[in-house]
Amino acid sequence: MGALVRAHAWAATPLGPREHWPPSLVTLVRVMLNSRQPMFIAWGANRTLVYNDTYVPMLGARHPEALGRPFFEVWPEVRDEVGALMDRVFAGDPVHMDDLQLTVNRNGFPEEAHFAFSYTPVPGDDGAVVGLFCACTETTRQVLAERRAVSESLRHRQSLQQMPGFVGILSGPDHVYEYVNDAYVAISGPRDFLGRSVREVFPELTGQGFYELLDQVYASGERFEARAMPIRLAGEDRDRFIDLLYQPMRDAEGRVTGIFVGGYDVTDQVRARVALADSESRYRTLFESIDVGFCVVEMRFDAAGRAVDYRIIEANPAFARQTGADVAGRWVSEFAPDLERHWFDTYGRVALTGEPAHFENRADVFGRWFDVRALRVGPPAAHRVAIFFSDISERKHMEEALRVLNATLEQQVVERTAERNLLATIVERTDVMVMAVDRAFDILAINKANADEFVRAYGFRPKVGDNVLAAFADRPEHQAQVRAGWSRALAGEEVTLIEDYGDPDRVRPSYEITYRSLRDDQGRVVGAYQFVSDVTERLRQQAELVQAQEALRQSQKMEAVGQLTGGLAHDFNNLLAGISGSLELMHTRMQQGRINDVERYMTAAQGAAKRAAALTHRLLAFSRRQTLDPKPTNVNRLVTGMQELIRRTVGPAIAVETVGISGLWPALVDPPQLENALLNLCINARDAMPDGGRITIETANKWLDARAARQQDIPEGQYLSLCVTDTGTGMTPDVIAKAFDPFFTTKPTGEGTGLGLSMIYGFAKQSGGQVRIYSEVGRGTTVCIYLPRHYGPTEEDDHAPRPAAQSRAEQGETVLIVDDEPTVRMLVTDILEDLGYTAIEAADSAAGLKVLQSDVRIDLLVTDVGLPGGMNGRQMADAGRERRPGLKVLFITGYAENAAVGNGHLAPGMAVLTKPFAVNVMAARIREMIETS
């Protein structure tokens, strides 16, 4: 304050000339002059303010006029808070405050300020207090920084809470829990975590190596990462598997202070892979051992789309036994050039349409009859067909013999029904099981084959003259079975049955039995006869065929599950690494006081979370389970609106050209999904042209006749096409065949998920269309999306800004939130409170329905689709509408399963919002639904 004192006319202040100052004031001024700490003196009845230079920043714009003026003329806004404290000091009591929050107006506007200070009374010569001495520090910056740090820490914890994987934070060498998220608790079960060490919380991990790994990470400072690590928790009878990350956390000096624990429970994926291996093993064992012939063939078509050849890709041992040829890997034209045309036509139709076929036919080249089932396998572009077949030559020969025998027997028996010896002679001449009876069920004729079968099935041999019903007198259930078949023939009916006969403690073969009537010259029924074939083996082969088909379907399903779960684990673990690393660096920077760096890491974590949401959305698109919002769409206008975004995305090295046909038919499609598909195709085209090139986006109207529609694997009719053509490297036929498979990519590791084309395929199929690839290596690629024509006008996009909806919360609107995830309930509740609505929470459908059936006012129901409590969200909403017919319902779901909301058909007043959702989108949807009458 030295310069200040010298520059000011102290005699003009209420303190008077310096030489008249009391000794105590002089001493205090000297102390202030020599101190670097902000200090001031409030002197006399008016509490005149005197201060040193380091106090000046606290005054802001009020300096220098504040010097020598009464304290509360300088600081009138703090009179209520500070006045009482000064009164205590002038009464003789010192006052110390570590943090006093004040609202001051020192720079022309109100601002929050914090101070730490000590007020000391200054006595005069007579001992009475004449002044106040204050040593103070402004702590505003530190307090606000700490508050921001706490807020950031809270946001940090909330982000960790919403992560799909499990997260824990351990501190110190004993690995004491500071934090775990709900996913961590869901895996381990409820435990007392906070403040306890890992060894205390998880005693069952002794001997499993986790304690030692934590000790090693803490001591070495090196992270530990493992995939599909087995872990056995208390109360579980088998291992579960986790992807695990132990990341050391460091303080500002780089010392390890704790460990970040993160990961995923990948038990389902690991078990799916094991199940896939088991399924493949069972599949291989089954097809190696069954008697049913099996092969997978690859069809070849000519330019007109006609099947001209096929190659045996895979065949089981029964294939060679059934056909007499071992031809795996060869084309049919090589080993059977004279194979009948109908085989190619039938298999070609299966490959193109996907419709399975079941037929019996003769192959002259093999000299055999076959019972055949064929179905398409793999992607349609691969043109592969799985074929199951059985050699039925013996049965066909028997059927022919039966046919001839039947004609001969009919003719001769009609001519000479009374001549039983002739009948017996005719019957005995065939190896087919034959028997004839009269109207009294007495046996007229029976051949040796049939009599021998009676011995095998029942243990006795019937003969001519025996009564067939009397033979079963002590077997009532068998007698009824025998009577039923013969009675129909004796009544004049011709019938063929397949039944099993025989004693339960003996063999019970299955028989195909044809019953026919015997008539005299006048056409009267005088008896009946039967032809019997043992079809046990045929039925067994048919059962094996069904089992083989099911095994093939299961193997394909498990293979798809293995691909999906493996890809998911890879991509989500990459995203988890980005999120966890960003959060760790946020924690470190906050400890270092480098708050400005936190925003960068927060942005990175949020970006990774959004990419995870986008990955889930693409998976839903591939599985055709995303909720589409189809609208009549002008695709030309959509393409025009995307041009600038596409050009910026592909870069200046690639020219973008659009060719939109005039008069393009409209399509009923979800516009954002089509935009996303178009952008994905352009990005793929860009990646195929690393040295630059041209992308052409073209629209056209297509009328597909029956033949063209079969080639495109869609119904015939009118379609519009959206095609993207590049001048890039092109694709081989093998790559084209796999292009729509999930997670298949030709890009280097880390540069693509392999979900772009599969997402487009799922979107197109769900929209009633198709996707096709036309490519030539070195010449470029064209990918075309075919969409059905919409017969009707398109809706013009409404881009005019809408006025913000005014909340009517003062009318007491109430919203019921039903979700079994506490975080989602908390989030929606906060949104509602920000909008001014009243929120009621329920954790399951039973609790939600109880509220809906009460007299509480409910203006909107917000519910998850999948809920515990005995019914799903749609069922609960429908039940609630019985009591509240006009109830508005907003479904929120992470799996967007159309069937759960009525196969995608929502009643008026219902809407769907998929998770994860942006807070502002949820707020707008809630406000719109409540305030729309």
C-alpha cells in the first residue's frame, strides 16, 4: 500500500492526517505495507476502509475510490452477511471464516465470490475496540474449480453407470472398492463393495489368480487385458467368462494409486462358440453315419438364367452308397453328362427362389429311383442347394409288382371267385405280402411272405380257413385294429394305411397296407384282400432326413450366432477401450487440476458411446428388427439432398455424379434409413478407389417380369432402383457371395465392422425390396437397391421451424414411467421434472398396471417393451387402456421388437422410441405427446 498511501491525501479522509493516527493504526498499516497477503482495516464508527495493494483485485472496479470510504458504502450488497460478523468483532470477539459465500457487484454485475478471512478487533488507548483488522484470501477460483471437479466426477460416475460393460474402481495396494456400476453388481450379485478390498468382497476367487493379477498391475504399472477369461463365482456350478481389463490409475506425479476394472460378461458368446463346435461335431457325426444321402451343390446358370450344371461341394458317405459314385468336388457334366433335364430345372428353381422341393424321380444314369428333398443354403448369390435323398428303387419295384399283381388278381378273382385253389396259387406266386378274406373274415388265401410276417410280429402262423378275428380273440386291441382295416374294404372302400402292428414285447414294424374289395360277377362284395409292404426302413430314413435337415439348420444358425457374437465382442471391446481410456484420463487430469483438458476426453467417450449405439442399430437392421417409419418418398429429392454430404464425405479426389430419371416412381420407405444406406454405399465406393475415381448415383424405374423377379429373388412387379457405381477395384465372385454376411469385410483390421452391406440388406428386405451387386475385377462395382413402387403421392418434407411447444405443466400433467432399469427411470424422471411434469415410477409391469388401474391422474405412459412382472409393455398398455381408453403410450425399447408392439402396427396415441436416445429427443417426444390433444 506504500504507493497507494503516498499517492492519496490521507488528510482528506475521515482518518485525518497520518501524524494524528493512533499507534495501533500506524502499526497495522505498517504490517499491511510489508505483507503480500490481502489485508484491510475497518476503522472507527464508520468503519473506514484502508487496504493494501494485494487487496485491490478483490475490489475490482471499485478501486481506487474505495480507499478511505465507509466499508458498507464500498460493499453495500454484503451488509446482511458481513454486518453481523463485524458487529461481533467491534464487540470484542474475533471471527474466523474458512469459506464465506457472497454475491458481490464489484465489476458492474452480480457474481458469486468466496472468501477465507480472520477478523481481529483492534483496541484503542482506553481498551475499547476502535477498529477491525482483516487478513483475507479470495477462494472463489478454488471453490468453483472444486465444484466443477465434483460435477465432472459425478458425470464421470453417471457415464460409468450407463456403460454396457461392468466397471469398478479400486484404490491403494489392497485394492479397496471406491465405485462399482450396476453392471458389475448384476454379474457378481448384491455385495457390500465400497470401502472393502477385493479379497474381502470375493473370497471365492482364492486360487483363481485374480488377486495376484491385481497385485502385479499395481506393482508394475502395466495394464492387463484378457479375452474370455474363466471365473467361478460363489453359488455357481460352472465357469462364466469375462473380457477383462485392469488399467492402472496414476496421480499427478505418475505414481499408481489404484486400478480401473472394466470388461464384459461374454459367457453367452463363449458358450455359443462351444455350442457351435459341438453342433458342428454332431452335424459331422450325423452326416457321416446316417443312411440318408446328403450333399451340397453349387448351381451354374447360363446367361438366360437357366441351370446348366452343378458341382458337388460336399457329400457324406451315404451319397456314394446311394448313387454308386464318389464325385465330391466334381461337376455333374463331368461324371453324368446324360443326367435328365428335370434335375437341373428343379435344383435351379430352389437356388433362385429359395422355395424347398420334395419329389420322387428316377435317375437313369444311376439306374435308380430317389426320394429327394432340396433346400437353399447360404446367401442367395451363392446359388447353393442342400440335397437329402434316399434310394427307393426297391420300393418302386415292389409298387410296380403290386400294380401288376393287383390287375391280375382283380381280373382272375372276378372271373373265378369260387376257385380258392386258383386264388391261393396266384397269391403264393408273389413275394409281396398278400392275404384275402371273405365277409366272415375267414382267410381265403395267404402267401408265405405274409404268414412269415405274422410269426415275426405275433408269434403264430395263420393258414387258409382260419378266422383272422378269432386269431386275435385274446388280443382285443389288436383285433380292433385288424377289424378296422378289413371292414372298410368289405364295405366297398379302397384304402391305403400306414400303421405299426405287432405285440408290444415283440418287434412292431410299420406297414403300408392297401385294402381292396373282392367282387363277384354281379359286382357284389364277397370278400377283400390286402397288399402289405414293410415300410419301417423308409420311415426311419424319412425320420433321419428330418433330423439331418434340422441339424443343418441348427448348424447354420449356430454359425451365424458365432459370427455375430464374435464380431460384437470385438467391436464393443474396442469401444469400451475408448470409453474407459478417456474416463481414466479425465480422472487423471482432474487430479492434476488441468480442467480444460477434460472436455476433450469427455467428447471422445461420448463419441465412442454413440458409435456403440450405431453398431447396435446396424445389427437390428441386419436382423430386420429395427422399427422403421416408412413414408411415401421421392427418392430423387432424397438423393439431391444428400449430394453435398456425400461429396464432403468421399473427398475431392472422387467425382460424384447423380443421374435421376424424370418421372421416378415414389417408394414407401424410411427416409433416414435410405439416406444411411446410400451414404454407406458411397463410403464403400470411396474405399474401393484409393487413388480417386468416379461415383455415379442413378435412379430408374424397373418392371420385373416373372423370370427377372426370380433372378432378383423378389416378387414380380414394379420397382424403382437406386444404384451406386464406382470405378474401383471390383469384387471377385467369392467376395460377392459373402458381401452381405455380418462382419465380413475385406478392409484391414480396425477399418470396418463388416456391417454396412448387411445392414443395407436387412433394411431393403424389411422394406419389401432387395439388394444386388454387379461387379468385375478391375472395372468397378455397382450396388443396386430395389424398392417396391408406391402407388400414391409423396409427402413434401416440412423443413419450416416449428414454434417450441409451451408446457402446460401448470395443469398438473402426470406421467407414469415403467422400466426395470433404474438408470432409465432416473433419466426420464429428470427430463419430466425439467419440463415441469409430475413423474410416477414403477419397476415392473405388475406395479405399473396397479397404478394404471387406480384413480391417479395419468396423462402419458412411458414404458419399456420388455418388462418383468408377468406381461410385457404392450400387454400392460393394452390392459391399462381398458380402464383408460384414451391413454397415450410411448414405448421405449433397446431391441425394437416389432412383434412386442403388435408387429409394428400401433394403435392411435401410441409411439415408439428406441434406446439409446438423446435427452432432447426424448424431451421433445414427451412434450409433443402430452400436449397433442
